[in-house]
Amino acid sequence: MFVGDVLKRIDSSGPGIIKTAAGVTVGDPVSKVYQLYPDIKVEPNDYEPTEQYLTSPSDGLAIRFETRDGTIARFYAGAVREVHFTERCL
């Protein structure tokens, strides 16, 4: 996601294509995120009442995982503000 000419967020929705620095990828069990990101914040998903957003902030940046059926459905990382956008555009 670009804001103006500045890259603010990168999304990953394909299994095994991109991994976080800690080694989490789409398709991994949610338990792996809890294990590798102990400061994770859990929030309800805006569109799927049985699913969650798992967000780990770090000095103005964040990574956010979306769950589906006990696994990671997709994740995105970047600036805190843009990571909290539930839509993929401004």
C-alpha cells in the first residue's frame, strides 16, 4: 500500500510465499503466532465474527495477522496506522 509516493504496508495472502522474520506464513496455525509473538494483541475481526486480528506493534511499525479456522489467512506489515486499515486501500 502506497500513501502518496511512500510504501506504508505490504500484504501477504499466499501460503508459503512470504514469511515474517519470526517464520510465520499464511496457512500456519494461530498457535504459532501466539508462541512467536508474546506481545500479540487480539481483536475481533470486523467482517467475520468468529475470527480475529492478531496485531504485534513495534516502534511505529506493526504486523497484523488475520485468522480463519485456526490458521493464518493473511498478514500485513508496515506503518501502524496503515496496518489497522481493514480495507486494502485508503
